[in-house]
Amino acid sequence: MGHETDFTIADFVADVRASTPSAAAELVVQTRREFDKHIADLRSALVEQIRYRIVVLHRRVHENAARRGFRRPLDLLRQQRQRADELTSRLAHGLRAIFATRATASPPPTCASFPSISV
């Protein structure tokens, strides 16, 4: 009847079909160039992002270094330790005063003070 063109399964599933081997080579080279350009663009974007991040972190380090806590950390630590000692001393003094007041205000409870307890 006539001559029919043979098709392979690859012809039906391929994204692109080249009519000749030379056309296929041209497509591959073009695709490779596009791929290389895409990789170069990604690399440039990554380098730009890394540089930006370094600038932001550099600025943050300098801002933190200028804060009071980083300028004299040992002085601040001594101040906080002194404050803790003062509060501990006040707490101990207050507890002693409470116990002294309670000791002189009323005698210690006895079993008779608690009717529900039988001896």
C-alpha cells in the first residue's frame, strides 16, 4: 500500500523530537548552554545572598558589641552577684524576723490544741 513512517515508543514520550541527528545535536548543545547559564545564574544569586547575609550578621555583631552588656561583662556580673547577695540577706533577715515574732506572739501548739488528734 504505501510506505509508512515507523515510530518508536521514545518518539511518543519524548518532550522534543529531532528530525535528524544533526538537529538532535543542535538541541543538545542548546539545552546544555541553557543549563550552564541557569547554573551560573543560580551561583551568582547564591553569592549575592551569602554576601548580603554576611553584611547583616556583621552589622548585628557590631550592634551587639556596642551594647552595655558586652562592653563590661565582668562589671555587670559583679553587679548582679551583689544584687543577689543583697536579696539573699534581706530574705534571711525577713525570715528571722517572722520566726522571732511568731515565737514570742504565741506558745507552740500542743496536742490539746488539736481536738481531732488523740493521744
